[in-house]
Amino acid sequence: MIGTTVLHQTHFLLPQESPDVNLRLKEQECLTLLRRCMHMEEFRQAHAQILKWGFFSNSFCASNLLATCALPDWGSMDYASSIFQQIEEPGTFEFNTMIKGYAKDFNMEKSLFVYCEMLEKGVHSDNFTFPSLLKACAWLKAIKEGMQIHGHIFKIGLESDLYVQNSLINMYGKCGKIQLSSAVFEQVDLKDVASWSAIIAVHTSFGMWCESLKLFKEMGHDRSCRPEESLYVSMLSACSHLGALDFGRCLHGILLRNISELNLTVQTSLTDMYINCGCIEKGLCLFQRMIKKNKFSYSVMISGLAMHGCSKEALEFFSEMLEEGLEPDDVIYVGVLSACSRAGLVEEGLQCFNRMKFEHGIEPTIQHYCCIVDLMGRAGMLNEALEFIRTMPIDPNDIVWRSLLSACKAHHNLKIGEIATKSSVPLILHNPSDLLILSHMYARAKKWEDSAMVRTELACQHLHQTPGFSLVEVKRKIYRFVSQDMSHRESEDIYEMIHQMEWQLKFEGYSPDTSQILLDVDEEEKRQRLKAHSQKLAIAFALIHASQGIPIRITRNLRMCNDCHTYTKSISKIYTREIIVRDRNYFHHFKDGACSCRDYW
DNA sequence: GTATAGTATC
């Protein structure tokens, strides 16, 4: 036994074996040196040492040198590029490293450029090449290049690689090709959490929120022991848009049960979900418990408070954010300006607008101009608002004119109302509700002929209107109602409930306001139609199913009509129910017969 | 032999 060991050791040290062993040792030494680098200065020293040892000619050492320079956060792609150029025959690993390094630095064009160089030199791509490359295409929305690369993937035979497939799902989604994205997803045999996460994120970004929820259910919970945080961010965003509070709460529960400390992004998404589902206190509580906050958390909170009509608090948080040294962006300013507008803080609003431009160097977008028109309009400064629109450096859109028109309606200024409508004839043609406001204003001024003329115009166009819908969540399921909906299984019960509600409302002195019905039908028909507006159907359905004492939360895509507003106020009183309705940009809290918007919306 | 995708606010 002893003899064998000795023999073996001797054999191991035979002269012909030693160069190879020495080489391995050298390589290991290089690698250890490079792995120890924690910042640029250490890396420079390691680089010098490797040159001194004469190891740069060793391809393994050179590759690792390159990767250490290109990939970490402290790395430098300029430096990496100079190393890359000194490598005589860069191979797949070196090219992959460069592609990934540039993509990591968001230098996506260079990433693609390196790939072209790789193709020219005939260097083979592998499964590591495509994830970063497709990420670059996704970022640049370079669908043509993305599809070409998809072609290369087929040619090489990597179309079944899970990492490549997941990257393709993301790339097609980011390039706006949801069908291609779904097609790739369907072809994935063994879908992992990342595949589901990618396809759900794609649906959420497309505004297909119900589909996101469906996909999540389809995925089931058994596929991952620990929930992927980014998946939950997409899911919470979907819930936030849908007003799906119960679903969102359920996600919150899963997160709490599985993750000991939620990261800032998830915390922000949770806050956003609660606020957009109408639970402002819960959102506030989560926000205040965040140890660290970033501009997104503040953004969610500021816009949220503004949407709920809590302007003072929104502006306080804005000051707090600035004090913390966080740089505001254009989105945050939309929240800030709308808070000023709701609270009638004209001076502050205009100051913020100037501060945004001059102090923070943010170019105002159409949304900011909209806020200012709204700000002036609400305050009754109609001439100033009109002047402001006329001197805006960008073309006003229909929303800007509509803000002015709404203000004219509230302040009974027919003259400027006419200008607001007529200045934008080609645009406004698409939105009959604007013409309706004008016709009301004519009627109020007893200009019957003008009123009739506008209505005739309206009757020709009412088909162009975006179909309105209301969403309501009952027992973690979202129900969607459109006006005159008969498609629900419980339609009969819902209409019976509507009938009962009408009886009760009559005692309260409610009378239907049919003036906003656009159709050319008789008064009785109008009343029938009014009864079955989507919001009313949703309320009836929720009254049948949701437990007493729990607020009814409705999310709708269009602005509420006057009648639905009055109706909901009365219902909140008769049934002693809090009803929270979110429309495109505001929360209406109906309680005891009153609404938080104080009837200006 | 070295590394690999998906992430929120108008």
C-alpha cells in the first residue's frame, strides 16, 4: 500500500506533467486575484500584476480579466473595451461578456454592435449570448433586429433554451408584439417562474389586467417555493388598475407569509395598490413604515393623495421629499399640480410649475399644461386659462380644451365655452360629451336653436363614443358591467334590485336626470336606459352580494354622468353604505348622501 | 472552467 502511494506521488510529479499543473496553478492564482477586486483601483493593480506575470497571453486569464472589468457595478466598459481590443482572437465568452457589459450599462446600441462584429468574425453564439442581446433589443424596441436574432436562434438550435425563450417573451412584449410574445410562451415546455413572470408583466404593460390575474391563477402556487418579487410587482399593478382590493390583499398575504423583508419596489407597489383600491389609510400606513423611500414611493403617495382629494397632505409629502434630497420627475409634478388644482391653490400651483421648469429642468408635457388649465379654470380664471392655452409652446390637445370647457360649464361662461369647443372641432368630434356640455350651456342661456343644432350634430356621432364600463369586485372576482348589460347570469336579480332601489330613491326625492342621454329616443326610453348605466348595475350587484358594512368599490373607465353621481349619493344614504368610485383621475367617496368631490369633477 | 432572463408612478 505504502509503495503504491509513493509510486503514485512520484508519477504525479513526473517532469512531463508539470507544465500543465503549473499552468492550472497560475490560472487559479489569476482568478483568485481577480475575484478579490472590489473596486477599480484594486482591479488596476490586478491588471498590472497579471501583465507582469506575463499571464495576459493565457486566454483564460485574459477572459477573466475582461469579465471582471466589464460586469461588476464598479466596472468600466471603456476599460473593458481596451482590454477586449488587445485580445488577439476573442471567442464566444469574450464577445458575450462585451454584449452583456454594454447592456448592463444601458448602452444597448453598442451591445448590438458587438453582436454584429461577432457575426462578421464568424464567432459562434451560444445560450449566453442571447439573453443580454434580446434585452438590448427590448430596451431599444428594436423589433426588426429582435426578429432577425430570433431567426439566428432557430438556426443555431437554441429555440428550446429556457433562458432564451424567457428573453424572447420579454423582448416581443417590450416591442409591443404581445401575440408573438404569447406564441413563444405557449411553446415553452417547462415554464418556470420567470416565464410566467415575463408573460404576466407583458399583459400588465398592455393594460390587459384581467388577463394578468387569470394567468396568475393558471400558474398556481406550487411552481415556486418562494414568490418572485417582480412577479408580484406586476400583479399588484394589475390589481391597482382594476381596483381589485381582495385580490391585492391576498397577494399581500402571500408575500408576508413567504418573504421576511419586502423590498422597496414591492412595498411601493403594495402602497400603490391600496391607494388605487380606495384604501388611502392603509396606503399611508405602509408608506410611513418604509425605512427607506425613493422617488417612486413618494410619487405613488403624492398622486394617490391628490386623487383622493387630500391636497394638503400631498403637498406636505412633496416638501418632505425635496428635503430628503430626492429629485422629482415629471410624473410627480403631475400629482403635485393636480393637488394644487383640486385645493384651489392657484399661486402655489403656478409657483410649482415654474419651479419644475427652472429649478428642476423638467420640460412640461401636455399633462402639466392640462393641470394648469384645470387650476385656473376651477378658480374661475377663464380668460387667463384661455390666454395660457393660446401661448402654450405645444399644441393643446382635446383634454386641455375639455378642462377649459368643464370650467366654463361650472362658471357659466358660454363665450369661452364656445371657443373651447370650436377651437378644437376636429379633435372634439371624437368626444360627444364635450358637445353635450356645450348644448347644456346653450340651453341654460336659453339659446334653444344653438342647443338643438349641437344636439343634431351629436345624434350623428354618438356611435363614436368609447363604451363605458364599471368594474366591481365581489369575493375576489372582478365583475365587469357595461351599460344595459344583460349578459350576467344573475341579470334578473340585478334588474330586480335596480327596481327596488328606484322605489327607495323616489322617497328620497330623487328624479332621473335624462339630459345627458345622447340618444334620439323618447323620455321614457331615456329613463329606462339611465336606470341601467354600468355603475348602477355594479352597485346593485354589490348590494346583493357584498356583506353589510363593507364599502362598495367601483372602478370605471369614463367620467361619471351627472345622474349616476346624484343617484350614488342617495344610495349611499339610503343603504348606509360607503361607495367609493374611481374614475379616470379621481376618487369619489360617497357617504351619507354626499361626495368628497363636492360636485366638481 | 468563467456569466445568463422577468420589476412600479400620470
